[in-house]
Amino acid sequence: MLARKIKDKIRDGQTSIGSWMSMAHPSIAEILAMAGYDWVVIETEHTAIDVSEVLRMVIAIEQRGSIPLVRLAWNDPIQAKAVLDSGAAGVLVPSINTKEDAQLAVKMTKYPPLGFRGVGLARAQGYGANFDDYIKNANSDGLLIVQIEHKDAVKNIEEILTVEGIDGTFIGPYDLSMSLGVPGQLSHPSVLEAQDKVLKATLAHGLIAGIHLVHPDTAAGECEQAIAKGYRFIALGTDILFIGDSARALQREARKFC
């Protein structure tokens, strides 16, 4: 169970650094994994990546020594079962705004008696060869991160964090800013205040605090600040900005000589 490595690292007081991919190509997955990130999140909420493509990305990330995680498109038991059985080490579940949302996230990702995840033979269980070991450890070793990305979730954070089976929270900065009426203004005081409330509550419950530092040109400095605050599960950048920002910067520089 690869996600155990993430949990153990954070438990030992270290920070786990990952990245994000939105383009469904194994080469992108390999590049990010080979860059040295602990884990790579496969984005399915805001992309057209389907479960068959998730399987290929999971294999590519694993083979290059990183840990594959999936951001689900929704709090959806059908998709959760498919990506976990494909071998995803854990999931990030978007739009967890209430205690009931969090309870569903746990139930759909955990085997009985904690949840209702279906039991079958698939890649995650070694196509049957590792079935007993996987079933025994999946509930404790799999990573379940709930995304807090709406003002309602911030209001309900204490109730959400009482749900057994959650490993941590993850700030969705753009949706959070939208719900607060300041779309895209990630440094707005209201956004930062909401983030701090979630962070303090998460740490008080002894859970993992995560955040996505999206922009590659500022992420390094923001990472230092985030670690100082107590975040230990940090996503840096995303493939579309790694490529896009580099391409635009090079083009602008070259234009000076054209």
C-alpha cells in the first residue's frame, strides 16, 4: 500500500511534496514522477480523463517510483471504486461541504464494516495474487483526503473532521475564492482567513493538512511559508502550467530578437 509511505513520512514530522497532472498521457505522468515528487495527483474533476486513462497513468507513475493519487470528479462511489481498483493509492474528494458529504466519502472508499466499497479482483489486489493482504490493509493504508473548497465547508469544518476514516483536508483555492466572492484572488484576506481556520481545525484533530500551490513561478516561496504554517501535504504546480508558462516565457524572450 503505497499511501502508507506518505502517512509515515508526515507522521515523522516531514513534508510530503507532490504535483498535479491534467493531461492524459503516460509521458506526462512519467516526467512528473521522475522529477522526484513523492506523489502525483491525476486530475479527473476538471478534465476529460476517464477511468481507463487513469489506469494507464497509475501504471506509469508507479513504474517511475512515485505514488499515484486521483482527484475524483465528484463524491461518486462508482468512480471511487474504479480508480481504487485500478491501483490508485488514495483519492482526493472534491466539494466536501457537510458531515454527510464526508461520511459518504469514507463509506465509498472503505471496505466493510467502515464502508461499502465493493470487493473484487482487480489490479489493486494484484489481480487476485495479493487479495488477502490488500483487503486486510486497504482501510488503514489507503489515503482519503477531503477537499475543503467552499465557504459552507469552512463553516462546517469541525463537524466534517469528526468523521472517522478521513486522513486529512486539502484546500481547493480557486473554488474557495469563488464561493467567497473573490474568484481567483488567492491572496485575498477572506480566502486566507478561511484557509487558516481549516488549517487550525485540521491540525487540532491530528489530521494531515494539505494545500495546492498552483503557480510554478511562486510555488517555491509559498511552499516555505506553507510548511511553516503546518501544511505537510503540498502539491506544487500542474503540468499545464509547467508547459504553458515555459512556452510563453521562451516565446516572449525570443521575440526581443525577432
